[in-house]
Amino acid sequence: MNSEERTPLGANAVWTGVVAVLAVAAIVSLAVTRLAIAFGEDGLVWEIPIPESYDAPPAPSGASLQVTQGIVSVPGAGAGLSALIVATVGVAAIAGIAVICCYVVLSLEVSRGRTFSRRAVRMLTSMAAITLLGTTTCYLLDSAIGRSVRSAVGLGEVGGSTPLSYWLGFAIFAALTLIAYAFRRGAALQKDTEGLV
């Protein structure tokens, strides 16, 4: 590899590293902020789905409102509920950082001309698996938090509905799985055509 080839590779590695560090810093900052808001002075604060029958004040125009989400404060929350919240934020942060690490390795493989290498395929597969595992785990933990908070403040159960953010996570998993499959096929095609040119 001559110096002309090394320069773009080095620049790409530096740029990828800077973006990755900024993304990790943003994830850590969001996690710390989320925990700081959750454990406020007035007790534990968390946004949860609430029963649609919950009485809401009328709008200024006189129209009736139907409240389906609420930010609920739970004074004197138990250790179990606090642990669930810390676990939810922690899992989301760790999954995000792990996906970024996989992206960095994938980006370096592509910049070195090894787009369909085994490592590149493994990184895409890992990103998909981490996204699915993180999304599912956070959804289950968030559902448990919602039930605990509603029980603590005397609100009833709600119907089964999945927030849009979790559907987005499942959609990203599906997209990454499809891309990993395409890379796998590309790797097989590259192997079959080696030596033909």
C-alpha cells in the first residue's frame, strides 16, 4: 500500500473515530440525563401509558381530551422499581455503544476494500442481533416499569400497545438483517468469481 492509498484510509479512520466518540458521548450524556430526571427531588419520575378512561381536564376550546400517556411521579419508590429504571437506561446505552463499536469495525473493513469480508458480515449480523436484543429487553423492562408505576399511584392497567420507538427498533433490526444477508451473498459471489478475472 503506497502513501496515496494510506492517506484516504487514515483520514477515514480518523473521521470514523471522531464520529464514534461523539456518538458514544451523546449516548452517555442522554443516559445520565435520563437517570437524573427519573430520580428527581419529588421522587421517581417516569413517562408511562395510562388508561384511556383516565379523566383529563377539558381543552380551552371546550373539546374533550383523551390522555394515553402521562409523566407520573412516585414518591418513595422501592428499590425494585429503581433497579428496573437503571437497568432499562443501562441496557439502552450499552446496546447503542455496542452497535457503534460494530459500525466502526465495519467502516474500517469497507475503507480497506474488504467490503464482503467475514468480519464485515459478522459486524452487520452483530448489529442486527444487538438491536433486536436491546429493543426487546428495553420493551420488557419498560412494560414492567409501567405496571409498577401504575400500581404505585393507583392507576389501572392499559391495553397492549407497543410504542413507536420500539417498532422503529424492530424495523432497524429487519433492515440490518436484510443488509447482512446481502453482504453474505456478496461474499459468496466474490469467492466464486475469484480467479476468473
